[in-house]
Amino acid sequence: TKTTKVRFLVHNIFKSWGKLTKLGPFDIIICDPPSYQKGSFVAKSDYAKVIRRLPTLLTSEGYALLCLNAPELDIQFLMDTVQNETSGKLQFVKLLPNPKAYLPIKYP
């Protein structure tokens, strides 16, 4: 049997690359940043900085679960950002549906 370690890390990711690199590589990374947090994170401009670093933090078989809570940005924004920032090192696998509690969102 494989021993599994699960850690929930709450960090300012822009100040924690070194620590995250030392703890990794990871089998899965869940990125669920705020869409806008003044002085800290703005999805439209900052998500690319996070996505760019994911390949170095993941195992070769690892997954990144990326959440996007910005109504002004669509799934294509996220897919294009992943493609552009990782040079194809990460690939889209699946879009998870929103919970029924959320308003329906139309994707292309």
C-alpha cells in the first residue's frame, strides 16, 4: 500500500515558492485563488504567474485543479493561460460542472 500525505497549505503563493518547491513535487495541486483581492491577487493579471510555476511543482503524472471565480473571465481565459504559460506541459483534461447552487454559466 502507498502511504498518502495530504497537506492543506494556506500561503501567499507569491512569497512561498521556495517552501512549496522544497515540499514538492506534488501529485495534485488545487488552485482556488480569489478573483480579486486588492493588493494581493487579481485573476486577470496574476493567475498566469501561478500557472507558469505549476509544472515545476507537480510530479510528472501530477494534476492541477484550477478554479476560476471571476465572472468576467470565461473558461477560454483559463485554457489559453495554461497553454501560453506552460508551453503545453499541462493539458486540459476535464471541465468540472458548477454545483447546482450556482447560476448556470454558458461555456463555449
